[in-house]
Amino acid sequence: MHLKIITHERVVFDEDVDEIYSKGVDGEFGILKGHVPFMSALDIGITKIVQGDKSKLFTTMGGVFQFKDEEALILTQCAEYGEEIDEMRARKALERAKSRLAEHNAEIDAKRAEAAFARAMVRLKASMNNNK
């Protein structure tokens, strides 16, 4: 089956794969060859693809997943290949998000801080798992 991961800026991934695992707003899911047509809104999370005996991790920051006729498509605002993520930068972003959440300041938009925290966590996880 074929997978394309596309953002507004670029095609992040465009290759044949054996397995796809991702996180939808209703929970995690997996797709293998021969799967019935499937569509899901994506949550902030990690998309794992398997090609033979190798796997790759990508961050996916929301968007839409569609699978039909052995073609999978992810349209997302932002996606990064785990090996391209700067782990130190992701750690700093995580610390900033943690401190914003800990401030308990009414002026801080809690939803935005929680989203920043979630994005930083998945970036760090993808970076650490790909850079072993």
C-alpha cells in the first residue's frame, strides 16, 4: 500500500509501506494491506510506518487520515520525520510548556498551553525513538 503525508508546505513522505499506525481523535488505529476504507480526524500524535523490518516515526499535529484502495493519505498542518527533529529544541519547548501550565495565571490560555505541551511531547518521543 502507498502512504503520502502532506502539509501545506511540503510532501513529508511518499512511499510504499506495509503497516501504518496513528492516533485519531477517537483513539489509536492501525492499517494493514487489504484494510477496508477508513477515515479519521487525527489528534496530535505519532504516526508509525513499517517498511519490511524497518520502522519510521513521524509527528502528526492533527489533520485527516484517509485510506481507500491501498492508498493512504495524511493531510496535516505540521508533520516531521523523527530523525529531523532537534531533540534539545524539543526538550526546551517541553519545559516552556510545563512552566506555562504551572503558572496558574488567568491570562494564560490553558488550551494553547496544553496543545503546546502535547506537541512538544510527541516531538520529543519521535526524536528519541528515531535517534537511538
